[in-house]
Amino acid sequence: MTTAEPQSVPSSVQGADAAAAMLRSELGRADSKASLLLALTGAGLAGIASTAPQLHLPTVAATAGVVGIAALVTSTVLLLLTVRPRLAGNGWPSWHQLTDAELQQRLAHGHDTTEVQVLAAAARVKFSRIRRAVDCTLTGVVLLVLATALTAMAG
């Protein structure tokens, strides 16, 4: 019984495989960050929703609170968009449409610059959304703290 030597998979561009692997890692990091932030903003909104109806706030404090809640909702939407799967493009989501021969050919060529560019663009979009979501979360927290301080000063 003989065994065949494993053959290396040629890459169409030097370093493309390493770049694609690094970008996939960054996309995973982005999803992890977004998931954690989504849990935090969701918990904050749930807490606010359970206590807000019982509060009687001065108009200025209520206004600051509503704008703060809107900022947290905006942050949550941005984070949901960040973790939402994107199933378009020439990557693995399209593999089910290929014949066996086409799939083998695509896999044999390794990663190319087009895939690296697509992964880089996806990573940039995810991190940009996370950055905006963090900004919205911070704005919301500041406004909610302001609403609390205004309520304490009025009472």
C-alpha cells in the first residue's frame, strides 16, 4: 500500500493566504466585540425599560433620558448590522452553486487579491460600525447620567 505525498496548494499571489487568514481572524474579533457590546446595550435597555415607567422625571431630565435611550437603540441597531451574516460574493456562500470540478479548481488556486480585498472591506465595515456603536453607547450613557443628575437636583 502506497501513500501519496500531500501536495501544496499553490497560491495565485504571494502572501494572499496569510493576508486572508489574518483578515478572517480580525473578522472574528469584530464579531466577538460586537456580540459583547450587543449584550451590554441590550441589558441596559432592558433595565431602562423595566424602571422607566415608574419614574416621574422633570422635563429636562426626561428629554435627556429619551435622547440617551435613542442613542442606545441606535448603538444596538449598528451592532445587530455588524453581526448580521453577509452571504454574498464569490467566497464560501457561493460554493454550493459550483460543480465539483469548479470547486476543486477554485480551491486549488488558493486565495487571490480579490478575496483579500473583499475580506478587508468587510473587516473595515464591521470595525467602523463597532466604532460608531461605541460612540452612540457612550453618548447614551452620558445622557442617562445627566438625566439622573438633573432628577436629583430637581428633587
